[in-house]
Amino acid sequence: MNATIRNFLSLESSGGIILMIAAVLAMIAANSPAAGLYALFLETPVEVRVGALEIAKPLFLWVNDGLMAIFFFLVGLELKREIVDGELSRPANVLLPAAGAVGGIVLPVGIYVWINAGSPAAMQGWAIPAATDIAFALGILMLLGSRVPVSLKVFLVSLAIFDDLGAIIIIAIFYSGDLSTSALMMALVCIAVLGFLNWRGVSSVSTYILVGLVMWIAVLKSGVHATLAGVVLATFIPMRDKDNPDHSPLRDLEHDLHSVVAFGVLPLFAFVNAGLDLGGVSLDDLLHPVPLGIAAGLFVGKQLGIFLLCYLAIRTGLARMPDGANWGSLYGVCVLCGVGFTMSLFVGSLAFENVALDTRMLFDERLGIILGSLLSGIVGYGVLRVSLRD
């Protein structure tokens, strides 16, 4: 296993543990005498003003719209590296995770739609169970130590990259609001500048970041979700320095950002979004169509959709089984992909951000995400522990 993949897996797995701690702390805060302080923390007003330009949002939206743009920037860097110079640069390594990602999006969405088809408000959350949280999934996988073949870890990382790409497309198309023509034009100007910088071979990362910051503000004001600015910016970061071919600005930036995202951005996002007041939760709450659709999509739809398409790809000879893996261990990884925590919470915050509070949609989607992710993590770990016995 090369050093890049080894470092990536190490950071993601340890980041998953920090994520779990942050989520538990949020649950404790929301179900303790500190619940009022927790709510005040989330609603803390934060304002930035430069002349006529003003950005004023509560703290939790700065995290969801601002800090998560850094996460999507990192996702974009990883995707570009993998396509240009990584596992996804070889066609033979693409088909299996790509097929699995398609199944892992289509079937969970289908299950959610089937359960919630009668409610237009609930249907806004159709994309919530389509996401996989790579940090959590890898964190659980790493608990099994050296018994897990490297090929399975690479398969999980590759599948999650395709999964994130699907989430990016869904957010861009379905979760953008009323569009501002002037702001979009400014964003397009920024994209043109980034393209010019890349064409000229400019390798100064700070120059790209400065233009990217202006683009983020323009996208934020445009009605398109601001996190997409991070993905667009990543595509222009040069893979090679024309003056020093041995230096990769993209790889250096990716390495620097991994720790920031794994130990800062994602845990803070989890703490801000995972606080669920469980007081008075009943069986009726669990069986409500929204949490039921999300939990079933994550736990049932993810594992079946991914495994079935992977099975067909391998049986038809279009792809091959990861080295050292068997059907049981492959299935276990497919179950782990139902841990949708961070990305599902993010999509849920977009889906129900404009829904009236008395519908309890935000409560329902968090309940479904936590239940589906918890079941997927426990069962996936159990299946892998049995199938990977020494």
C-alpha cells in the first residue's frame, strides 16, 4: 500500500473516532440541563460586513455553509487526484466501486420514496439516505485491524468518492434556491480567472484560495449552495508545478487539509447537527414515515443496492473481487456503507431548512439517520468480524 493511501486511511479512521465522540457529546448536551446553552450556541449570531457586503447567519449555518465548503473542497481534491494519478486512473479499478455507488444511491432513494410518497413535505428528504460517511465507515473498519485486506479499504474509499460525487450532483441540481443572476455572473468570472491561472501554470495555492473565497461569497449569494464552490475550486488546483515537476501543489494542500477537516471541520459539524432531544421518543416516532424511510434506506437500501450491483459486475466478468476478499467480507463493507451520518445530516439540513418547525421534520430526519447509521455500523462490524476470522 503506497504512503498516500496509508496516510489517508489513518487520518480518516482516527477522524471517525473523533466524529463519534463529537456526536455523543451533542446528544448529551441536547438531553441534559445544558440543552438551553447548546441551543443558544447553535443560534449565536455571527456577522461579517465589508461596506455594503454583509453576511449574517447563526453559527450553525456558518458551519454548514462555510466550514463544510472546506470539506467539499477536500473531497474535490481527492477526486481529482484519484482520477488523474490514483486508483481511479486505472479503468479496471473504476467499475466495481462505481457500480456499487450507483446501487447505493438508487435503492435507498427508492425505498424512501416508496415509504413517503404520500407526503410532499416529507418527499423533500428523498436524497438523505443516499449518502455514505467515509470517516465513520473507515473508523469501524479499522477496528478489525490487519485482518481487513488493503483492497477492501481501497474499495470503500473509492466507492465513497463516487458516492460523494453523486451527493454533489444532487445538491447542485435539487437543493439550490432562487437564483441571483448578478451573483452567478460573478461566480462565473471567478471560474474564468481560476481557469486562466491554471492554464498559465500558476502554482501559488494562495492565489487560487483568494479567488476561491470571492467565488464562495458569490455562490453563497447566488442561491446555489455555497459548498459547491469548494468542489469547483478543487478542480483548478494544479496537480504538478511546471517549474518543479516533483512538487504537487494539490497533494500538499490535500495533506494539509486532511487534519483540519478530520479533526476540526467534521467533528464541529457533527456537534452542531447531531444534538437530538430524545425526551418522549416513542415507537410511533420511530415508525413515522420520515425516520422509517431514512433508516430503511440506509440500513436496507445501501447494503442491498451496493452488494447486488457489485455481485452482478463480478459475476458477469466486468469487474473482479478485491484481492484477499470474499463474498462475506465484501457484503460486510456494503453494510458499513449504510453509515451515512455526516453527509446524511448535511443533505437533511438542506432538504428541510425551509420546512415549518412544527412538522418536526428536522427531528425525524436526525432520528432516522442515527438509527440507520447505528444499525449499519453494528451489523457491518459483526459481518466483517465473522467473515474475516484468522
